[in-house]
Amino acid sequence: MKFAAADGERIEATPGAKGECPGCGAEMVARCGTQRVWHWAHRGRRHCDHWWENETQWHRDWKNHFPADWQEITARDEHGELHIADIKTDKDLVVEFQHSFLNREEAQKRTQFHNPMFWVVDATRRATDAPNFIEALEYARHHPTPDGMVYEVNMRAARLLKEWVTVGVIVAFDFGTDDVWVLRRVHGDWVLGFFYPKAKVVAHISEGTVLPDILYGKLPVRRPLARGWKRVGQRF
Ligand SMILES: [Zn+2]
């Protein structure tokens, strides 16, 4: 974790620093090596949040776009199980940055827990994902709009889409460039999305404003897209 609690403050890991887990109160050790980003680890035990994944520089880069007091926010479910949100804004929107593979059921469970939320997925983890995704976009239906191209992609055409299409909230795929690809809407087997600057995604999260939508946009549809919108359960 990036933060531990010490003397009522949230402090970052530095060599020799001491702190407690803001979630469970356990003693933490500052791990300040060269292999991984400096972080706090629970002393001699597993992480209290079993959803927690080891942080990468990618996680940190995203988190660092936001105020420290929005980062690593603890919540408990109705069974008292503890989970720590990567980002929770002052408007109670949760953003999770996901690097490692997450199966659909797990992704849905976490979405329900954190809702309202959206996901940012590290799409560079598997080398084949970017070429696979780009190929899927080539075969997609292209809808030019005044605001840019909207892609209507068959979810089976891209592994990332297959994995994430069922969460029912916005997913931003980060291919390591200045733009993310925003999975904005789903109808049946089709996913609608667009490239969007990362900086603007950060601004929307920071300001609590909604990302551009497709449903109310000027998408020049060639066939009715209305059916199916409702069941997406779009919550953001
Ligand atoms: Zn803990």
C-alpha cells in the first residue's frame, strides 16, 4: 500500500518508517527496495484485503493524479469484510486500477461492492492485447461523430472486451498512450466506445462530472440501438 497511518497522519513508505494499516490497524513494514515501488506491507501476514493486488508503478501513476485523501479508502461490506478502494472521490465515486487478470465473476462482485465505480485496466500486461484490440477496431463498425470516432465492436473480437463487458459500468483500457479506450455502452454482443484523453478522464473523476455518453450523442446509427440499453445497468 502507498499509505500507512502514523500519529494520525497518512504517511508513505520510506526506509525505516513505522506505521499501521489504515484498514485493519496491523503493524506495517516499509518495503523500500529496488524491484518494486516503495510500499507498505503487513508484517508477517497476508494483506487484510484479499482483493488487494501488488502495486506497480502503473497503479501509482494513476493514483497520483488525485489527492492523497482520496487514495486507498477503506470500506466494509455487510459481513464486515474489508476492502480498500484505490480511489474514492469526494462524491463517493470509486475508481479501481486493475493490472492483474480478474475473472468476470470477481469483477462483477467487486463492481457491486464499490458501486458507483468504474475500472481502469492496464491493457499492456499481455503483449497480445493491444494488437488484438486494434484488429477488433479495424473490423468494428465505425461511426464518425462531431466529437470523434465511435467504435461499435463485437465483444467476441477482443479478449479484453470479453473479459470486461459484463461489469455494467465504464471501463477504460490503458494501452500506455495518452488516450484510453472507453468502454461506454453495451447492447447485446456489441460494445460502443471511443478513444479519450487520459487527462480528461482524470478531470472528470476529479470534478465528479460524467464522461461523454453515446446514447445521447449524435451517433448516426444505421439501425436502432435503443434496445438493450436498459439492461446494461449503466450506473455512472
Ligand atoms: Zn490491513
